[in-house]
Amino acid sequence: MEKQTPLYPEHLRLGAKMAPFAGFSMPIQYSGIRQEHEAVRKRAGLFDVSHMGNFFVHGPGALDYLQRLTTNNVAKLNPGDVQYSALCYPTGGVVDDILVYCLAPESYMIVVNASNIEKDWDWFQEHRNGTHCILENRSAEMSIVSLQGPKALDILSRLTSDTLADLPTYNCRRATVLGIDMLISRTGYTGEDGFELFPDAEQTVAIWKALLEAGSSDGIEPIGLGARDTLRLELGYSLYGHELSDSINPLEAGLGWITDLNKGDFIGREALLKVKQDGLKRKMTGILMDELAIPRGDCEVTCNGKVVGIVTSGTLSPTLGKGIALALVEASAAERDTILGIRIRGAEKSGRAVNRYFYKRPKAAIPTA
């Protein structure tokens, strides 16, 4: 039986179509994927992300421990900074992609993917290597509610007396919402401005309802996992199990920018150094379809009739009105404007290799703090 987030009754009340996802019963859509997608791009959308995991690492040695465990340079973080990073196997493959929140010196929160909570927790425990820092798994005690879209700041500001307009992207701070003290970060998975709120589990329903009410005049909508996927794909964002896995390393996935090979030793570093030294044999690329076709994960990618890779994620972009895909292909096939074919239901449809970032937020939609 699937687990439920604290917002499960609210999803049913709002008429969501529910389905199993990462061991949870989660909303796939409410009004429809296209309508929900458009709401986030033009107004605001509210996501239940409470299925994600929350680990805490604090005490003497926490920094050194995380430096050894993660690919990015945790030493660069000041209190309030949020960092995208990854956990790697010794082979260089990815255990999970994560967010590291620096709460205070030697005090961190790690947000992990829902499907990997148990695996990641075991990984954290297994690689303590005698460090005396304290590890806590508070995944069942906390929730995450994500408010995304150009109206996000206006809506959230109606529920708090704290100033959030000056909170930089990829930063976090504590604030009071509805009289409840909680951590808030300015991060997201949609490419729009937005905030993640981290209430305790029992406070989640009140926060969710208040945000929907506060944003009603702005056309806020609850958003399911279907639109969350189309939104992240338009930005070329990776999804674990698709663009990242135990057989796809961060360099192949185009995440060299979160892989600091010069920071000192970490799990997977030697394998990744060899990958870099030998040169990438595979690369992740965006593919924009030139024909009316919708690519899907696991479709073969061809170049001049030869299979050169596979689609990791694909969809019909609601913003562009065209099929888009992320694909892991032979390095030469990832060159921009290379003509590529995608085999869809027995037919080969034409596209071309492009920058994986299919969408860019209009400047007019960026709040000026």
C-alpha cells in the first residue's frame, strides 16, 4: 500500500487524479496538465512535495563528512545558502541528486528524492567512517509545500510580515507564516520564481489552504506531478532514474558544474577524474522535434540511420507546442543542430540537437527586490 503525505485528503477533496509515485499516492493532475502548466508559467501554482526526504547533519565534523559524501563543494556554503549536489558510487554513477541547505556552521539539512529515502539513509549511515556528527532522518516529521510562478512572492507576502523579496535564489531563512515559524527557501523545479516552505507535518494542511486562499484572486492552482514534469523538462532539469542513475554519472548528465574535482577527495572522485581525462563518450543533449511527434523515455535516438543513444525524458512542451526530449547520446551526436531521429512507435521522427534549456523565464516576470 502506498504511503500518503499529510495533504492526501486535500488532494482528494480537490478532485485530483491520484497514482502511485515513489511509494506514495500522489496527485498526477487536477484541472489538467496543460492548464496547470500554464498557471505556473503565468500566475502561480502550489505543489505538494512532502514525499521528499529530509535529513539533518550537524555537530563537529559535519562539514568534512558532507565534503566526503557529496560532489559539490560544501565548504563554499555560508549559513542560508542552498546548494545542488549529488551522491556518487565509487564507480561515478549517481546514488541520488540532492539539495544541501546550510542552516548554521556545521549544521545542514539535506533534501533527497522520495524514491531514494531509504537507500540514501543507508548510504549516509554506511559512510560515517567514525565521524561524530549527528544524523537525523526527519522525513516523516516534515512536509514541503512549493509555491511557484510569477505571482509567488505576492501571494506568500500576504501570509507573513517577514520580508522575503530580498531573499536571493538558492538561499533560505526562517520566517513566520500564519504565525508558524518555519524554514523557507527560494528554490524550485519549474524555472519560475518560487519558494519552498518546510512546515511540520501537522501544520501542512493549514499552510496549503491558506496559500490557495491567498492566491485565489491571482488564479493560483494546485499542481500535480504531470505538470511538474513538463515544467522541469522545459528547463532541462534532471530527474533521478532518468537523466541520473547508477549507470549515468554527473559529467555525462551535464552536471559538471556541481562536480568539484578540485575540492579534495569524495566518493566517486577517482572514477570521475578518469572519465574527464579519457573524454566523455556520452553526453546529455536536448532534442527539439521538427515533426509533430511526442518523444518518450527509452525511445531510441538515431543519427544517419545509426542508433546513437536513448531518450531519458520526453514530452510535448505546452509552451513551445513541440515535442522536446532529453537524451543520452554519443558525444558527437550532441553537437548543436545535429539532425537526429527518434524512433516513436515504429516510425522515425526528425529532430535536432539543441541546448537542453528549452525555456527561459521572461525578464518582466523576474521580481525586482
